[in-house]
Amino acid sequence: MSAKNEHGLTPQQEVFAQEVAKGKSLSEAYRAAYKVKPGTKPESIHVRASELMSNVKVSVRVRGLQAESADKAVLEASEIMREIRRVAVSDIAGIMHDDGRVKLPHELDPATRAAVASFKIDEYGRIEYKFWDKNSALDKAGKILGLYELDNKQKSDPLVDLLASLSGNVLGPAQGLPPIDDEDE
């Protein structure tokens, strides 16, 4: 009998749960977790995989693994803003040592690393850094901070301008006029 883990699953059940959580079909996960004899009917594998998935402990473990993956995949607005800020306020001096030597990529501080789009090291050990577009980062930062709202409000709306120019000089719809009769013409 196989030892069970902290979730109450055998090693094969744990592998099955992990494979399902990764997005494999139940049958594929079953094949990965258990030694399936060649020639086993696909229907038999599907039935066994479905029965295994109906096990409460297995299904709870699958949902737990999927939740962990979802938590890792969530990108927070603060992280995005932090990275945009790093590029927007980056200083290329961060690639240099105090004595004027160019730093290797692993020697860069986090802010400078975030601003570097790519680098090349030639056969002589010379390093060439390419940076992300700082103007683009500043533009994105300006949008996030709402700096364009004032600019957008300054842009003219012709209808608003027309109504403002009338400044109360409108009498409103004409009243008391006889209805138009098309037959009189």
C-alpha cells in the first residue's frame, strides 16, 4: 500500500491531480500517473480517470492546485505601475561603475535592469545595452496618473461651444403656430 501525502493522496493520485491542474485531459493525466498497459481501451482509461476525479480528495486537490496557479498568474496594477515607473525614471548611469567600467547584467540594480530591453556581449567582452522606450513609459505613466484629463478637457467640443455662445439668447420652440398642412400646397 502506498504512503499518502499531507492531502491524503497516494503518489499516483497526486501526479494525476497535478497533471489535471496543468490542463491535461483526465485520460492524459491518468496515463501520466499510472502504468497503463499497451492496448488498454481508451474507454477503460476514461472510466478509471473519471472515477479518480470523482474522488473528493483528488478533486479538492485539483481545485487547490488550480487556485495556486491562478494566484501566481494574477498581475497586480501596482506591479505594472512599478515597472512603468522604473523605465520612466530610469537613469542610464546605472550601467556604470563609479570608476567608469560598464557593469555586467547581473551587477545592475533592479531599476536599471527593468529599463534594459536587451544586451549583447561581443567576443571581446564589450557590453552593449538597449533600453526600453522611455517616452512610451512616460506616456503610459501620464495616462495612469490622469495627466491627460486636463488636456482632453481643453479640446473644443463644437456643440458645447455653440450652446455657450448662445448664452441665453434662445427663445425656445415656437408656440401657437398653426400646424403645417401638406394638402394646402
